Amino acid sequence: MSLKRKVVLITGGASGIGRAAAVCCAQAGARVAVADCDRDGVAATIREIEGSGGEARGFEVDVRAEGEVRTMVDSAARAFGRIDGLIHSAGILEGALVPVDLFEADTWDRVLDVNLKGSFLLCKHVTPVLERSDRGVIVLVSSGAGVRGGSSSAAYGSSKGGVHGLSLVLAPQLASRGIRVNALCPGSLDTPLKMEVLRKQADREGRCLETMRAGLGKPEGVGRVLAFLVSDDADYVRGTVFTR
């Protein structure tokens, strides 16, 4: 599996699944555009990639703001001359363990704006750029939450169900434009988002955090799956991919 001569744009690239995907894509030979609202995290990801001989550039973006998304996509396309794949991993988890009757509307709006609206805006603005590629690919990172089961947060589960639905709508819509669309639904991984939920659960239930953490998967494993999905070798993959 090779990503040589490919340019991959990865959102949420400052940490967790996005960072793992950026590193794995670079290891496979891709030039990587790393986008996130966390400037320091982006810089750390780029240092890791460049330290291993890869090529990456960083872009700061708030995925809720259409103007910023448009500018970021255009800047990445100009910097590398093209974009062949999008891995959209940017997302937040707030409102964990809060009953629905106590759930704040502001929290709901914030999570849906980042996770679902952000996915829509990225797809909207990257589509015409990907269309110029021989084989454009969009991979939206959804979740088992909201697709196969519940979530610790009503807003998070709902938003990820929406992201999954967006992938199902876009796949046939963009196929005629030479763009393949997949959704990836990871399980429980050792990421900053998941660890924050586990800390709350451990405090509430009096459990050992490290014992709970031991059962989590590693984001690097999912990063390798994402790198495969944006490669030409995954050309026959359709629909949703579930991982541990």
C-alpha cells in the first residue's frame, strides 16, 4: 500500500485519530496537510512527520466557520498543487454522562456545529478540489456511537449518527464525479476525548482509571486503516468500515 504522489488533507490532526492518520499517511509516502484549531498540536504532528523524513504543512482552522474552511482548503491546494484525499477527523465530545433533561442547549449546539456542520463544510469545499484528482477520496470519521449503539453524550451520539448519514448521502452523489466516500466508525480508543469521559466515569463510580484504560484500542491502528482507505488499493471498498 503506497500513497506516493498523493496529497492528503487531515482535519483534527493535532491529536488522537487525526494525528495517527497523519503520521501513517506520511509513512506511506503521502504529503500531508495537517489542519486543526490547536496550533501547537499541529506543530507537534508536523515535527513528528518531518522527523521521520516525511513532508507536511500545517493549517489552523475552526471547522464551524465556512470562511475559514474555504480558506484552509484553498491554501492547502495551493501549497501542494492538489488534494487527493480528505480524512475528516475533527470533532469534540461534551456533555458526557449528563441526562437529557439536564442537557444544556448550548452544549448541544456546539457539538453539532463542530461534528456535523464541520463535516458538511469540509465536504462542500473540498469536493471541487478532489474532482480534479484522478481518484478523489473522502473519509468521514464517525463512530460506533449513534450508528451501532449509544453514547455517553446525547449530542455526541446524535452528531456522529449525522456524520454517518452524510457519508451515505454523499457516496452515490459524488461517485459520478470520481470521488469515493467512506465512513469509518472506530470503537473505544485511547484518545484525549475518550480519556476525559473515562475520568468522569472513574470519579463517579470509584473505579480505577488505568484499569478502564487498559481495554482501549490504540489510535495508531485506526490510523493505518485510514491511510489504507485513502489509497488506490481501497478502490473497491464501499460504505462503512468499523474498527475496534
